[in-house]
Amino acid sequence: MEPVEYRCLLPHQFAARFKRMPLAYLPVGSLEWHGEHLCLGNDGVKIEELCKRAALRGGGIVLPCIYLGVTGMVRWGSRYGLGNRGVFAVEPWLLRHVLEAQLRCLDVMGFQGAMVITGHDPQEQVLLVKQVAAEFRPTRSLRALGASDLDLGDEVDHAAKWETSILMALRPELVDMSRLPADLKQKLEGVGGEDPRTTASAELGRKAVEGMVKKLCALGRKLVGKGPKGKVKPAAPPRTVRKR
């Protein structure tokens, strides 16, 4: 199966995918505590995998996920002596500049659409990605849209029923439910929502993923636009940016 990730495509593969659907996915995540049972990069892994599935189904190219989240979950990981070290965060201005630079590059290359989407959902980060996209002024034809997984799913939480189920479906090797205490009366650290020990499942995750991917594909098609008979409007060949 041909890859959809920018970093994995050979030049001829990139050019073919660009011609079919000049749409870029820009996933944004974080590195933070997600209970003892989910990987620390859950937010980015989750959203990048959703983008990859959308690109496989509806076309487009997925840029590498940006793991530069603004502060969200703090003071977790006490069992391991992590404290605030369980969170890796940057100042919002840095994330803003990185995203703006990426959009400028995609615009110069001739992309018609860019989906900037975050899987890390503190209000500050959600507003940031949406503002960056809304305020972007292209020099060519790029249209940008900012969104979060809050816009894709019917339910959201933090390392609880839904996030656990979604990662079970997307990357089961990054979930270890045996790390959670068997005593259901014991409070789970870093988990916000329904207890994943009794509510999470891969089947629930697969249903959630299917709905989220469908919404992503629909947003991408709308962003790029369709020509007669459902064909994508012709895209200009990607430009090479020369060093001065």
C-alpha cells in the first residue's frame, strides 16, 4: 500500500497524490500524561493516525505530527516521581509560528487546502489552531481550516472511555490496560471521564474512528472543492522552493 505521509513518499508518489487531491493534513499533538495505560504521545498519535486513514480514503498528504502542545495536563505521574516532568509543553507563540510557517510553505507549493487539526484539546490550543487557519492569508490559493478532534467525535474525554477506546482501535500496542489497578474503587490518576476499565473497548473505538474519519474526509473535500462529476479541481504542479 502506498504511503500517505509526506516523509515517506517518493517524489513521483508525492506528485501523483498532489495531483489527485492537493490537500495537506497538519496534525498537532502533545507529550503529556494519559494515565498509566496510554502512551505519553497519545494526542499526537491519535490525530496523526486519523489523518492517515482520511488520506488513504479520501486523498491528501499527511505532514509529520507536531508534538509541541501548550500546557494541558499538569502535576501527574506521582507514582514515578515525574511531577510536572510528566508534561512537555511550549509557549503558544512558538506553536503559532511553526504552524504559520508550514502554511506558508504549503501555499507556495500550490496546495489548495490544509487541515490544521489538534488532538490535544485545552481551550488555548484549540483556539490557537483555529485562529492560525482563519487568519492565514495566502499568496496563491491555499485555504486553511483549523479543527480539533472535538469537532470530529460525538464524545470526548481524557484517557478515559473514549480516548482509550480510540487508541485501542488505532494503535493497540500502545495501550496496556494491565497497568491500571484492578480495584475499581481506586481512583485513576490522569483520567478524566468514564472509567476505561469497565467501559473502553476496541469495538467502541473502531466505531468512533469510522465516524471521525468520515467527517475528516468530508471537511477535506469541502476545503479543496470539487469540480464537475465529483472530480477535484486541477491543481498547479507543486513548486520547488529554492535556497537563496
